[in-house]
Amino acid sequence: MSGMKEIRTKIKSVQNTRKITKAMEMVAASKMRKAQDRMRSARPYADKVRNICANLAKANPEYRHEYMVARDEIKNVAAIVVTTDKGLCGGLNTNILRLVTSKFQEFGAKGAKVRATAIGTKGAGFFNRIGVEVTSKVTGLGDKPHLEALIGAIKVQLDAYVAGEVDAVYLAYTRFVNTMKQEAVFEQLLPLGGDRLQADEGSTSWDYIYEPDAKAVIDDLLLRYIEALVYQAVAENMASEQSARMVAMKAASDNAKNVISELQLTYNKARQAAITKELAEIVGGAAAV
């Protein structure tokens, strides 16, 4: 009977776990829809700023901002790495951190020093463990990112690039493809390449009137464009996080259901064996009488 009691306890424990994972799955599904809407609503702003920057660059070819000037030699590299603050989202953080580690090893093999800006608790903890210099970090963004919370950490790397302390800045995050697929991305943020500052096909080339002058406008717009890229990466990562968490919790709920079925079958077999044993004892006692 002690075996049956243990099985009942296990069944109860797994049922309680399944209730938690099911609730987390439903919460993640609700947050995922909101995160996807936030991610899609941020894209038009970045596209519009990019088009304006492209048109301004064409209209003023004599002026090149520091963000657009490539360095002859790459000695110091910085990476803005976006991860999550919480776990239970499958291999989302593992995939992006594995990609970042691989890129850092490539930079190290070429003799370049690496430093990082960590957006998310998981990334900050990982860099501390492997000994990568973390020059700035942002944690506790919640379910809705705010650009004001990101600007300070981003500006540290932008100022370092302008001052010549860093020769290239990269952006690493998880791009949202669909609910079942998220893609780890490691792309160059600075210097801005020609592929980034290209106007959309069919877009009109405008002749702008500047106030106070073209240089001030271009400087401010490029800064806003970089901030928009990082914000978009954070929004994509949050949508990926909720999707991965929903899928992981659904898998956990399904596995818990299978474990409960197996335990229930084991319990029924043990119960039948106990009943058979009692009947055999009763029949044996009656025959002895």
C-alpha cells in the first residue's frame, strides 16, 4: 500500500505542476500577441527615419557622419546583446549567447578586444561568468520596453565609437520569424553600411529645407535611427521570448499529461495487484477452514 500512496503523491504533484505550466502558457500567449503588435508598430518609424537619412546622405555627399566612417583596422569591438530577464523560454537565450560567444572567439582570434552592453539579466550574468567586460547594462525592462531606459546604455557604446575607443559596434538579438521559429541574429550596427542607408524602391527623393543646417539634422537623425534599431531589436526579442515561452510551456503541459497517464496506469496495476492478493488470501483462508 505504501507504493500506491507514493504513486498517488506523484500524480498529485505532476497535476499541480501541469496547472502552473498551463497557466503560464495562456499568459505567454496573451503577452505574445501584445508584443507582436508592439514590434510591428515600431517598424514604420525606423523605416521612415532610414528613408530620410538616405535622402539626406544623397543630398549632402560632402558630409559624412562619424557613424558612417569605417575604420582601417579593427582593434576593439563592442556588442549590444539583447537577452531576456526571465527564463523558462526554451533555448532562446542559449542560442543567442552561443552565437555571441562564437563571434567573440572569432574577434579574439584576430587580436581584437571585445566589450559588451547587456540588455537583459541573462546576458549580464553570462558575461560576468565568462569574464567579458560589461561597460553598461539594462535589466528589468518588464513586458513593455521604453526607449528612455535604453538610451543611457546605448550611448555608452556610441560615444566610445565616436571617441575612437571602439572600432565597430554589433547588435545581437533574437528576430521574430513566426510563433514556432525565432532566429538568432548578430549584425553590424556601426559603422552604418550602404545597405542600411538605402531608401526604399519607389520612394520619392525629397529636397529638404534645413533648420539650422544639414549637419545638425543629419547628426540628430542618425542618432535617432540607431536608437530605433536597438529598440526594434528589443521589441523583436520580447515577441520571440513570449512565443518561445508559450511553446515551451505547452510542451511541458503535454509532457506532464503523458506522465500523469503513465502514473495512473501504474497505480491501477498496483491496485489490481493488491486486490488480487487480498482475494487470494481470503480464498486460501476459506479453503483451510
